[in-house]
Amino acid sequence: MSNPVFYATPQQLAGLGPGSLFTLDGAEGRHATTVKRLEPGETVDMCDGAGLRLVCNVTSAGKGVLTVRVESKKQEPAPAISFTLVQALAKGDRDELAIETATELGIDAVVPWQAERSIVRWKMDKAFKGPEKWRQVVAAAAKQARRSTVPQVSSLAGTAQVCELISGAGLALILHEDATDSVAEVARSWFAAQQGAHDGAAAQDGRPAGPPAGNIVMIVGPEGGMSAAEVAAFVEAGARTALLGHHVLRSSTAGPAAVVLLSQELGRW
């Protein structure tokens, strides 16, 4: 069974190694001692949210304070192919459900998108508070999944900002019911092209061939779907429409379904 995970900042964990003692307090310390009720002798993982994992043994547990001894240290590498979910704001907390599930499944970054047809609108203070709430959601989901990394959540994006993201991506997929090519077909085609170019460059440079790298962006619309203008803008920026299946998925399920499919197709699982 995997160890429970608790997060501290990179600054707090910097310089720690086997044999080091570390004291966890604050909200994480209270959760460890009052909710999890950890006791001396139990094993936990301390992570910095950026890939560092310290396997630790609990030496003492007081009220809101947990002290551990580091047993081993590992920096878990970032995946060669990263996933970014552009999630349109949706009603009924379906957008939060989407990013929560996608985090558990392995998403690397999340972008909240104010689509034309989004019923929910983040205005004024909400434009600042909304992303912070999403950061709390993905942090809790990452902790539940016992990840050493916590996905990055950007500030609220409009269609223009999403187009900029698309232009810098290795592959951008518009998850759309009117698409003709499936997500799997588009991913295989992209991966084969990337693999060929990567192997060719490695052979020319005398380097060992490895998996191709890149960022894949998945774009999910709101309940009413994306507008024709939004789809056209994304395609012009370099995105491709892709079909997840024969049934229409809700905004809360499309992104996680794409993460599962792409993780399998591209060897992340």
C-alpha cells in the first residue's frame, strides 16, 4: 500500500536527505495528526508538489505538529509528454469535478477558460478567487492520488489566450462531437511523426533515441458547446478537432476521458 502524502514548500524541504528531521505544522500538520491520526513508527511521504518525494518515518505526533525522519529521497522526473487541460467554466461545479478527476488521472496543468457559452462567469473578484479555488481542488486531488506533483492552474483565460497556448503546443485537441477523426487516431498520427523526427535527429547527433517530448493540450467546452467562432479560432491557431466516442460527454467527463485515452495511447500508463 502506498504511503499517505503531505505537502510542504520546496524551500521547506530543500537540503533534506536521509537522516534529516522535519517538522510539519500548519494545515498539513493538523490534517496528519487530527484527521489521519498518524502515530510514531508509521511511514509517510513528504512532497514539494514539484516532483520531490521524501519517504519518512514518523518520530512524534503532537497536536497539529508532526515530526518525521527522512529515510529516502527521490526526484520523480516529469513526463516527456505533458498534458494540459483547458476546461471551460461550467455550472453546478462540473468544471471543478472535471479538474479533480483529471488530476487524479495525471493531468499536468489546468487552464480555466471563459467560453462564449459558459453560463458561469468569473467577473471582478471572482476572476482572482476562481483560480485559487481550482488550485485548492487540484491540490486535494493530487494528495488523494498520492502524487508528488500538483498540477499548475493558470489565471482565467479567454479565447485569445487559449490560441496562444495552442500555438506553442506540440498537439492541441478540440474535443468536439462533430469531429471525424478520433482522439486515438490523431494521437497515434502525431506520436508517429514525432517519433520519426526524434529518432532521425538522435541518429544524426549520435544520441540514443528516446521517447518524443511535447505538450498536448485538450480543450473542453461548456454545457452548450463551443461556438463556431471559437472552434475556427482554435483551428487557425493549429488545433485539431477530435472525437472521443459515439456519445456526447458532459463537460465534467470529456477531459478526464481524454486523459485516460491519451495516457494509454502515448505510453504514460
